[in-house]
Amino acid sequence: MMTERGMVAPAAGGSVLAQFDGILPAAAPELAGHVQAVAFDADTGRLDVVPDPPRTARGCAGARRS
């Protein structure tokens, strides 16, 4: 994702994961708040992300109560 958008990832994988919440809005603002980074392979530049659970699963204010 970062390469596609013309960004260069830092060499240290831990740094990418630690700074992901700050990098994501600049790299892909449409994904900010919707995905989280789970792994980074510095050798290949691969960054694995997973979607955040839907807000209804976390009990949003609009969810019905029994």
C-alpha cells in the first residue's frame, strides 16, 4: 500500500507497526480508523493489515439492547 502511494517505509519493521496510526492517514485516509497493522516484513516491504471489527460488534450507541 505504501509503495503504491509513493511512500518509503522505514527499514525497521517495529517502527512501521508502532507508527502505523500516524502513517495511515497520510498514505490512505479512506482506511484510517478501519484497519490495523499486524505484521511488517522489512525484507519484502510487505505490510499486513486486518480490518477493525464493525462498530456494531463493539456495542455502538445505536445498537439495540435486549
